[in-house]
Amino acid sequence: MKTSLIGSKVSTAVLFLTTALFMSGASIASAAEDLNAIYQQGRAAYYKGDLDTAYRLLSRVAAANPKHAETANMLAYIRANYQPKDDSLKNQYATVILPKIEMSDVTLTEAIEGLRAMSKNASGGKITPNVIVKGAELGEKKFSLSLSNVPLSEALNYVTQLVGAKATYEKHAVILAPEADTPTSTAATK
């Protein structure tokens, strides 16, 4: 009786072990198929020239399988030859060249409205600066300005200097604040 009881326990243990191995094998096969799908998507993006997507996907493949030679080669090429886009607001504004700026005895608020219109015209409607002026007193400061062939980012820099303000480039807007109100620990301040 003891031998049949032991035999049934061994049979049950073998059955559970076999089932566990089968299930883990299925999940490993599924993970390998997912990794292959990610590799194929990354490879397709690479050959289409979408290097941002290719880098993101192939990096996942390399993390799971660092010895995959084709992935390593494509990632090496991307790292050596590709510079990611810098979509920061300051760099976007630097691409807009304003042909001529003539402002005489205008308030900061009026100047910002003028720069918005000039930027919209110079960029073909693609870039209209989003500038927030902190404080009504700062918005009412008057100045005169005359510039030619200057990037929008530099024009904003001149304007902020003339009114004694500090420009902070955030993700979606430039914040103009009086020099004393500007925190010195802001990483985006340039």
C-alpha cells in the first residue's frame, strides 16, 4: 500500500513538473516571438529611415539579447550617424529669421504682439511664439528697438534685456519675469 501511495505521489509530481515545464516553455516561446516582432519592427523602421523609432525598438532587443549582431550593428550606426531632433522651444525660435524689426516707444506687451505677427509671417504660419509676461508693471515698460535679420530667439533676448526681465524657456512657452522674481535654480533658464 505504501508503494502504491508513493508511486501515485511520484506520478502526480512528475505530472505537475511536466505541466510547469510545458507552460514555461510556451511563455519562453511567446517571449521570443515578441522579441522577434520588436526586432522586425525596429529593422523596418531603420531601413525606412525612421531612426528615432528604430533606436527605441532595437534598444529593447539589445537589452534582452546583447549578443544579437545585426541589432548591435544597426544601433552602432544610429549612435554614430544620427543626431536626435532638438525640439526645444528656444531652438525652434532660433530657426525663424525676422528680416526687420522697427519698434519705437512701445510697451513690452505691444512688442510681444508685434514679434508674434512677424514670426508668423517669417515662418509661413508655422511658428507663433507663446510668450507669457508675468506682472502688469513689466508688460507696461516702454522701449525702442531696431534690428535686421535676427532670429526670433535673439529678438526675445534683446527685448527682455531692454525691460530688465529674464526669459525662461519652458516646454510650451517663454516666461518673461522681472529679474528679481526669477528663481535661479530653474534648469530651463538660458
